[in-house]
Amino acid sequence: MDFGLTGKLSGYYLAQQYQKNGAAGKSEGMSFAELAAAKAAGQLDVPGMSFKDMWQARFPGAYYHTADAFNIPQGVWERNDFPFEKFFRNDLDEAAVNWKPNGANPAMDSSEVQSRLHSIAGQKSIVVPPELEDKMKNDPALANQVMAKVESFIAANQVPGRVCSHLIVLDENGEIARFRASSHGGNITGPTEEEMRQFEAEQAAKKKRREEYARLNEESALKRKLMEQEADERYYQTSITKKAVSIAAYDAAGILK
């Protein structure tokens, strides 16, 4: 029987054993032959290699799609009748991204669900938002970071001796927003309760830092505005004073009489 695991956690709780690949060597783009050779060798740190090429070099035969699939509601994503198998094709059907449930959720051990899980055994697929794809094209370091996060996730959800499949959906910031991992002939476990608490605590801390950063930015902007207003007022007062002094001097000299 195939067992599936779905989730929405970012890559935080996964093992951090993979370090960011640095771009070494020449800085200009690669030729087609060089890129093909790099992909064949499974190299990930080659200048000019796109995230798609990195993904498919690391996981030959893996599927790559560009779509805003992270917007799929978690409740829809976790259903057993969600058409996850359609993400393991070269042409991702838009209907799969916009799929809506209809009727009761079938049981995991139903023959239909098991058949669909079996059809994707051992395969991998990733869905990247267009916004993130554009960011990574202009930021190789970000592409390396996202790739490291994805690799760590797959490593953490790989069951030794089992045939596993992985479907990963990224959000616009490169976080793992949705995932499905299934193990053919075995079970797979998700994050522990302690890891969940740690993840939630870190997310809360990140939110607090973002809010504090926004507050400081707002205060800084207000301070700059007040300083500019004060400078304008001082300039105005100085101009008025100079003008008054000039008039007084002229008057004293009898120029204005």
C-alpha cells in the first residue's frame, strides 16, 4: 500500500546539512554544450545555470512547473481526491491548480487513491511561482538557497529502502508552502510535535521581527520628514531675518526714504 503525507511547512524544520553552493569560475553565461555537460554531471554550482536546470540536474527526469499553486487552500491540498498526479506531467493542467472538491473525501486506502499514488511512485515534481522564478534569475545566491532547502526537505522525507515520490510547491519567497510525499510500500512520518512547536515559535518570531522592522522604518521615515520640515522652517526664518536686516540697513542708510 502507498502512504501519503501532505503539509504546508516551510523548509525550516528540515536538516540543515546542505550548505549553499557558491558560484565559482567564470561569470559569463554558459554555452548550450557546457550547460548540457553540467546537467549530465549533476553539477549545481555552475554560473549561468537556472533553477530549473539545477533542479533537473540534481533529480534527472523530475518535473518542473511555473504556477501560483501555493494559493491552493490547505484543506483542498490535503484531500485524497486532489489531482496530485497531474503535477507529474510535462504540461500542468490549469484545472489541477484551480481544482475544487466535490463530494466526500475518499479514504486513503481506497483502490482509486492507491492507484493514483502508485502511478507517481519514485517521481519528483516542483511548482515555482513566476515571481520567484524571476527573482532567482537575477539572484543566483537565492536560487542556491532555495535548492538547498528543497534538497534538505527531500532528504528528510526519504525512507531508506522505499520508493518515494515528492511534490513540492514553493511560494513567492522560496519557502515550501505545500508538499506531498508518498512512500510506496511503507509509511512516512511528518514533523514531531516538538518540531511543530519550534516551527510555530520561529514563525511567530519572524513575524514579530517583520513588524518591528516595519515600525522602525515608519519611525525613521517620520523622523526624516520632521527633520526636513524643521530645516525648511529654519531656512524660512533665516531668509526672513536676513531680509529684515537688509531692510533695516537700507532704511538706516536712507536708501529707502
